Amino acid sequence: MKNYIKHISILVLLLATLSCDDTLEPTPYSFTAPENFYKTAQDAEIALVGIYNTLTAGSIQGAGNASSFRRDLFEMLVGGTGEGVVPSRFANRRGANFGTGAFTSQDPEINNAWFFLYAGIGRANSLLENLPKIPDDGFGGTRKAQIEGEARLLRGYFHMMLSMMHGAIPIYTRTDEDPLKGRQSVQEVYTQIISDFEFAYQNCVDRGPLAASANKWTAAGLLVKVHTYLASMKTNGLSDFGYAPNNFDWVDANASYSSAVTISEDIVNNSGYSLTANYDRLFRASTKSAQAEEVMLSAEGSSDASQQVITIVVNNFIPQGNANTVGGGSGWTRPTGELYNLYDANDFRFSHNVSGNLGGNPSVLDVLEIDGVRYYQPRALGGPNSGTMSVGKYRMVDPAQKSFAPWATGLSFALLRYGDILLLRAEALYFTGDEPGAREILTELRQRSVIAPGTVDDLNTAYFNSDFVKELQEERSRELCFEVWRRIDLARFNIYDETINSLDPNNGFYNDDVTLLQQNWRSEKVWFPIPLQQIDLNENLVQNPGY
């Protein structure tokens, strides 16, 4: 990895607004050596902001271009999962290689995402090494321990995302470790991840000082995420394709699911998180108070254009339309007929996630106003064979109300939310013998989205499958489509090949283009490749099979 790990021990602390309601006062530092920087509690807070900044940075050390959850990493995890399709006329656009399954080890997005996540790990390690040197009396109460907890949580999260994408990876817990380390087994990786999350679970408070701060329950939720991931990888037997460090035979699935039940019960009973009343408020630029009720970790955008803390969703994941007049997007990704068919008409999530387009004429569109902020409403969708069918998941405000570029948005990407935790709890309950309890959770989740005069019983009947695991997988897609977990779900349930191969080119207006994905797909692509640039720089990195 060149000297990346050494380089990122030199703080590149870019001050970022973590929420439109939260402002950090300390003056940012840039390219300051650690030995000259870590003097006060305020320095530690600034360093912590630098770690969070990895989630939405435009570049790091001059490298990359929105390469984490500002855009690229989000697109990498959402594309090519069978929920959306890239029309052939957009197949050569930036990022389309993920939607068409054409990615290779040479793709710059894969290399840059790898670098960004390791940069976050390096920033966390720099803070963790220097935090003990700062006098305790500068911190209020238990804040010093909380900072350590947040830094370890983020370090664990970055390692987790790298491993869920690539499998075995180098682990870094200090800045002075060999930058040319080889890949370490997934068993070693998840042992370290769980250690970091458990520390944060024990040392972080219920809510951090900022609305976007990770907290005790973020750590708990990530532990649930890890334990269900490990258990499902073992239960469903995803192949390591001959590369033993990617093997999950070591996992005790029963113990992992039991841990997920215990920790998720703590979240349900004690965290204070809940399902926010209106599903669509989770995905709008201005509804952050509603998001705070449910979202446990996010890549935060800001409505303060001067900070340039934006997310870039315009190309793929908002209703197609003119960005300058109605806040629409490019339509480079369109829903598959398979996603359309997953929903019942009485499910609000249907018309929100799979929508008509916006076009370009604001005078013909309905407007939804939320606390004085205007959103143009997509046209009604006539059916899956309509060329106006769009991904409607995320929504940008009326461009006339923006003080920054129409294509940009201050919306936040939810990386972990309570609705997902409920679904993971249902999974863990089922695999520990409580199917009735698991089905009750699906009812609870659906209750939020039922449209009167329909009832939740109608949705339960429409969605019932005697194979609970299949019903759960479909419910996860209905609830979480076009978020960051679908690719990982297909891998951990070992249904990636089945899902891609079952796409019907005749099922919906855009489905004739699923053939691009089917032609490019190979079983080994369930793992992303190790970036070729990193292998060229570090001969100890072994490539995943098939690349």
C-alpha cells in the first residue's frame, strides 16, 4: 500500500460539519505532525472530526474523488444487485461498471475506496495512540473514554466494510506497523472488529455531543450486524473459491445468532431509537430530525454550502428529471421489474422507492412541503413497462431553495438504522428457534408503511412465504433497497448467483438491459478484487480468485 499507512499518520484533519444543526468551533489544522498536534482535549476533538470526515470527504491527501460514502463507495455497494439496472446507453458512464458487473481490479473507484477506508483507519490509530498523552483534566466527565470509544468504533467500521467487500485484509491498529503487510484471515479481522465494537459498546454514552456522533447503540447495532453476518456466512456456506483466508468455517453460528438476539434486545429496550413515523423522511435532504429518531450511523451531508459537505446521488438514485428546475436526476440506474413485483400496492415503500419521473417542468408536478422546504413529487407510475420508472429512494429539495449547485445535496446516507436492526433481530430469533417472534417483528416494520384502507394483515398475507428466510430476504429488499447492505446480503445468504441469473429481460421497461449484468457476472465477483494498484505497490497482497 505504498506508504499510505505511514502517510495517514500525519493528520489531514479537514473540519466538516457533521449535521446542519451542529457546528464545531475549533480551528482546523492541516498537515500537522502528531507530535506537535495532540496537546489539548480540543485537539482530540478535532482529530475525531477528521476520522468522521473520511465518510464524506471529497479527497484525502489530494487523492480520490468522493470515493467513500459521498458517492463511489455507496454506488459500489448498491450497483449490480438485481434491484436496479443500468440502461445500455449509460453503460460506459462513470461508476456503471458496478451496475453492470463489469468491474475489475483496475477500476479507480475500487482503489480509491480502499485508500479512503485505510486512511480512516490511520486517522483513528493516530488519535488512539496520542490520546493517552493528553492531560485528563482537559476533558469533561468521561469524555476522554468516549472519544476512545468513538475512534475504535470507526476503526472497526472501516475494517468491517473493507472485509465485507474484499474478505481477508491487512489489519492495522497502530501507525507504525509495516505498510507492506499481507492479508490476514477473516477470523483475525473479525476478532479485531468485535473487540473495537465491544469497547465502544461499553464506553460510549447513549448519545454523543453531536447529532451525528456514534454512540453506545451504534456500537451495539454494529455488533448485531457483525454477528448476523458471521452466522449467515457460516450457515449458508459461501465459497472461498480456493483462497482459505476467506473461509468462515471457524464461526459458531449458534453463538453468533444468540449474541445478536441478546444485543438487539438491549437496543430495542434501552436505546431510545425507534422507527420514525414517515418512511420517506429517512431519505430527504431536510428531514434530519426524523432521521435522528432511527438512524444510528450516517454519512452526514450538510445544507451549509460553504462547508461543501455534500453527497452525490444525482446520477443514479433519485427520480429522473432536470436537476436545475425540479431537483431530478440522470436516471443512470432504473428499478428492475423484480423489485417492482416485490411490493404490494398497499405498501407506501412501493411508490416511494419505485417511482415515476420528475421530468423538467415544475408547473405540472405536485409539491410536498415539509417545514417550509419544498420537494417536487414524481409523476404517478403507470406500471413496470413505463419508461418513466425511476429509482425514487432519495429526494432533493426544490433547486430554487438551494444556495449551492443544483446537482448537489445535503442529504445524509443512512449507514445503519433501527429498521435494519429489527430485521437482523428477526433473523437471529428465527435461527434460535423463535419464528413467531421473528414474524411479529416483520409485522411491526410493515405497520409503518401500510396505506389505508389496507391493513398490516393485508401486507402480511401478500408477503407471506412458508420459507421464512426467503420472506426475510425479500423484506430486507423492500425496506433497504438502494441502501448499502443489499450486496452484502446477497453474499452472506449465498444467493448472488441465483438472484442475478433469475432476472428476466422481459420483466419491465428496463429489464432488457439486465443481460449486461448477467453476461459480466461470475460467482467469484461476490468478493471485490484487491485493487491492482495496491498489489503493484505491495507484493504481499494476494489477489482474490477470479481476477
